[in-house]
Amino acid sequence: MTAIRLTLARGEERIENYILSRLETCNETSVKITRHKKFIFIDISAKNDIFAEVRDIISSVILVFYKYDYLKENITAIDEYKMEHYALMGALLNFDEEQEKFIVEKGLENRADYSINSIFEFRCSRLKESWKNIALLANRLLSQCDGEEDIYDLVFFLIAIDSELSPRVRISGELDRIILFSNSTEIPLPALSGDISADILIAAIRERPSSIVISDCDIISKELLQAIKKLGNGF
């Protein structure tokens, strides 16, 4: 039996929901949530060793949620009402992802208690410097873009699609439950922006896709459909 506690700050409910959705895919695992005035405790009990899965969840929280929030705050030219800017955020979240994942996970020993915010604040100082440089670069590049076409060109440059290695992303499901697949594998859909269409676009671009396929155009917004069509010209 494996017992692990993850600690979040109150107010991080979107991260809590993401973690719970990830844990649903772990076999023979039970979860208990305890809410205190300042913290949320997620207690995990599993029959099997799930430390690898938990480490991956922690790194995903830091490299998706924390990184998104940092970039959104520090990229002054980002317009949260424009889909091309969300596509750019997806590309920036993917930028240097493998190295960043190594930085996060190398210090995560098999422990019974993880405070995700403490891991970020005290063990990931290199990430903050890297994200600062990414934000500076993004601001400089965006200042040179004349319109959405230039921004989409920037997205393709950043994700560096490999036609042989990049997956096909498929958007499926129903209006109230969108599911994303990278090739045949279901991928998480983090709630980052408060806009489901933007979140779908960010998650899809993070996969560095060779194409984005929609099973039913009626399940997504017109704005997202239009953005995918514009991206399709570059795939």
C-alpha cells in the first residue's frame, strides 16, 4: 500500500480538479480531500507504487498551471480575448518542456508528503529565471507582429513541428465534456484561462501537433473552429 499527501493552497481549486482527474486514471487508487482554512490536502492511497505518476502530476502542475500564470502576468502584449494569443501561450508552455521537467523531477524523492507550492518556490529557482527570459522574448517578438497571421507564424516557429514525430490531435466528446486525444491517447485538458475554447487550443498546441482534427464541429465554439482552420494552413 502506498500513501501520499499532496498539499495545495486554498484558492487552487482548478489545480485540485486537474489532479483529481489525473488520479482517476490510476488503478486501485482512492482519494480523500480535506479542506482547511489555508490549505487543501489530497490524500492518496494506492495498492501499487504510484510515485512515478505522482511525480508526473506535480511536474505537470508546475509546468502548466504555474508557468501559464507566470507568463500571462509577465507577457504584457498578451490579449486574453484573442485566440491567436492563446495558441502562442500553448507554444510557450511547450517551449523547453523536457529540460524543465527534468529540473522539477530530479529533486522529487519518493516521499509521503509533497507541498507543490514549496517545491516550486524552493527547488525550482532555475525555472523562474527561464520563464523570465521566455516572457522577455515573447514581448519582443509580439512587438514585431503586425497581426494574427504573424502570431500564428510565430506559433509554428516555436513548436517546430516534425511531420514524422508530431502527433495528430483529435477533439472529440460532447458539448459538456470535451475530450482530447494525442494520436490514440487521451490527454488532460487543464482549466487555465476560464475559457474552455482557449483551454482546448492551448492543450492542443502543447502537443506540437501535425494536425488538429475535430470529430464534430458543433461541439466547439466558432472562435475555436476559426482558429483551428487558420492553424491548419500551417500544418
